Amino acid sequence: GECRRGVECPYRHEMPETGELSVQNIKDRYYGVNDPVAKKLMRKASDMPVLEVPDDQSIMTLYVGGLDARVTEQDLKDQFYHFGEIKSLRVITRQACAFVTFTTRKAAEE
């Protein structure tokens, strides 16, 4: 295809002539093999903080954020029920989040 936006297009449409990206082929980029961009993203991801399991064994509630307005309570039940029995589920549409409380700590950790 060809971009028809011209100079207003925010994307680069030419292959770099120098550097790691200049020798990369399209299959490598597609599959993330020998891809310096993918390597950079993976390095950033590995530097991100990891969530630790809380010491308090009574905590059995998960926060689910970034929900689309179309996600229903039933959708969440369907997604989370296979981890264990759900005690309660509260969707806060205005905040695009939900709280899922399981009946056991093991289910919440899975």
C-alpha cells in the first residue's frame, strides 16, 4: 500500500540506511526475531516493578482496571470463575474498574 497523507503523516515510510534496523528483514520484524525494537521493549518490561503477594492472608479481592464501558458483570464472572468461586463482584463503570472477591485466597492468587 501507499500512504496518501503526504508530509502530514506521522510515520516514517522509508527504511533506515544505517543502524540495526537497516539490515532487518520484514519476517524478522513480524515475528520479533533479531528485532532491536522488540528487544528494547522487552528490556523495559523486565525493568518494570513486579507485584508482590500481600502478607495479609485475609486479602482475597482483585482490582481490575482499564475496563471498556461495554464490559458487563457477567463478562467478568465468565472470565474469573475458572480461577475459583467468586464471593462478590463490583463493577464501577464510571471509573472503568471492578473489584472481584474470591471465597479463597488460593483462587485470588491464581
